[in-house]
Amino acid sequence: MTKTNFDPLKYVGATKFQTRFRPFVRFFLNRVCKFTLVGFDQIPATGPAILCANHISFLDSVFMLTHSPRNMSVVGKSEYMDSWKTRWLFTKIGMIPLDRSGGESATSAMISVEAVLARGELFGIFRRARAAVMANFTKVAPARRDLR
């Protein structure tokens, strides 16, 4: 499969599709999984906010998006844009592609994130890029170390 060229600036974050999609997915997930939600009551009802969570698996973003009380945009690896199926779905549910090699593409993604926050929306980010590395959950470093 060849890599698709894309303009990261055209990805604007969460769309109305997410508004309709989240309740459907939440209904299904709540029947097959048991969730203990901690801290979701602290998400502001309006205005911009950044939600930073540990990244344990691919499903983290699905769970966080579906249980959030508001629509939320997230960054995800740009490789998801290589397939038309994931490009269509992930764009609709609010993923902003991030080219992890850095440079101009990474800057463009951050410009899109800045626009999301300027509109007063939620933005979610995960502090671990390689979820599979975290085999021992008791030794997770505090988030502030990554922010220095």
C-alpha cells in the first residue's frame, strides 16, 4: 500500500458525525465492557480543555472519546491516513494526523490543535507513543516529566 499524501491543515477535529456516533458506540461498549470513569466530572461544560491520559492500548482513544461529555479531537499517527477506510472514519470522529517524524507535518498538526482549542473545544492527547512498552502499570512515570 502506498502512503497517501495529505494536507494536515484540512483536518479540523471533531465533526457533527462524532456527536451522532458517540452515543451509539457508548451504548454498545457499555453492554460488552464494564467502565469505571474517574475524573470525567471535572471536564468543563464549556471552553477549551486538554485531556491528557496514559496510553495503554489503541482502544484508549475510543473509550475516552465515547465517554467524554463533549465532542473531543485527538491526535493520532499519520499512518492511519494511508487507508481510505481509516482516513474516512478517523477524520469524522475527530482525529488530527500527526507525522511522528517531526518537521513541517508535525507543525501543521499542532496548528490544527491550536484551532480546536481556539474554538473552545476539547482536545485529547496520550502521553505514551508506544503503548506496548507499558507492561508494568505500577511503574508509570508522572506526566510532568514528559512536559519539561
